[in-house]
Amino acid sequence: MSDVFATPINATTRYCAVYGHPVKHSASPAFQNAGLAALGLNWRYLAFDVPPEQLREAILGAQRMRFIGVNLTVPHKLLAVGMVDALDESARSWGAVNTIRFEARTPSGEWKPLALFPDEVPPETRSQGFNTDAGAITRSVEENLAISLRGARALLLGAGGAGRTAALKLASDGVAELFLVNRTRSKAEDVAREIRERFPATRCTLDYPSGPVDLVLNATSLGLKAGDPLPYDSARFDLSKAGAVYDMIYRPAETPLLCAAKAAGCRAANGVGMLLYQGVKALEIWTGQPAPVAVMRAALVKNVYG
């Protein structure tokens, strides 16, 4: 996306990045750089493959190099909670970090985003973690699938970083029944326990539903790689019982799950909308400015769908 910038990289260029493992599939640089260019900022957004055991060092490295901020994708969102210096209310509430903003302490003792220091950055800096995924998930689901989550019955596949956030947000938004399925049952049990404590109005079951559901949401990484199996057990659940299916994966644009959903007559959507909205919020956290949503959406759609 370098052609969208009016000026080339120079000694005053500032940086943001996404860390993931893997990360080659990420469309974040395409639409974030389009947004930065539209705002007229001499910033660039990069992507780095960071193994989990190197995440702490990578976060600290970006902080030391005065990066503006970092996004985190699979498998880093839960790990980062214990690696940043401070947590925003969003990260505390949903228990995962997908956006980090680097900040500096002013002489008066206030912490301010590094974006507010165009020249000399004060020596004392910190990392603050945010979660922009939660709102993006439910906004995209309701927009793209024309579904109201309040009072709905939902089957959630996966209870890792993205799955946990999705489960808590669905419960917060008033889902009546939530069926949790995860490869490691103990993780699903932990999520169910938290939902029962925080959102007792949502009935939570660790199994496939016996009847129909309004929504199936895939929060696993199955479908990301060619040859991946379906993220659900077709012997335990018939997809024709689902009104709508949402796959958080956006590349490939049509996963085996979405193909199966369309064949079963379900409304179906991939994770492009979620990616867009979490990225829009992240950019606003870093810049303090409204994001150019239309520009970012166009760049993202072009990158994903060609």
C-alpha cells in the first residue's frame, strides 16, 4: 500500500504494527496504511511474525523504538494481558488484549499517547492494553447477518482468546442461550463459569444444542489453512439447524464452514467486518482522531476479495 502515501518513508516516519503467528495472511497493513494516508500522517503500519515465547520481547522492543502502537492477533491476545504495563477498562472487562498503545509520562506526571509527541519523546514510557475486538464482533454479526442478539440462541466454536471475548460479549448483549464447544474442555468450563458469575441471565451449556440456533460463530483458527477440517462435529450438529453462520476468519474469504453454511441454506458472513471495526477503533485509540472508515473499508475489501 506504499503508493497511497504522498511522501516516502523518512527519518521522521512513525510506526505501528500487527504481531501474530502466523501473520502472512493479515490484511491489516492494507487497510490501516490506507487510513493513515487518508489522515495525512507520516506513519506506516507493518506486520511481524512473532512466536508466543518472543511476544514480551517484541512488545518491549516496539516500546523502546517509540512505535505508536501494536495490534495483536492469534495466538497473543490472552498472553499479552500479563505483559503490558497497564490495562484499559475494555481489556479488563473482556480479559484479552488486541491493541496496545505506547504512552509517555509528561513532566506533570500524566500518561499521554506517543502520537502527541511529534518531536522529543519523554524518557519514561509504558504500554497500555485495550480490547477493540468485543464491540467489533457483535457489530459485524448484527450488520452482516441481520440478526438481533438479544434473546438469541448461539453456538460458539472456540474458547481461546477470540472465543472468550466473543462469549462474554454475546452474554453481555443479552444472548439467552450460549452453547460452548472447545477442543480443550477446561477452557470452555472457565469461560462458562465466568459467564454464570457476570451474566447469569444467559444460560450456558458446554455441548452442542439439540435444537435449532439463531447463530453459529466460529472463533477457532480452523479454516485458516488449506485442508483444515470443519470447526464443528457434523455428527453432533446439523448446520441446517442454524439460521446464520459467522466465521471470524476472513482469509480465505470463503472457508469450508461458510461453504457448508451456504449449502445448508444459512445466511453466512466472514470476519471482514470484525477486522474492519476492531482496526478502526485501534486507529482512533492511537491517533485521537475519527478514522476514515469508508477509505479503510474499500482498501480492506480490495485486499481480501481482489
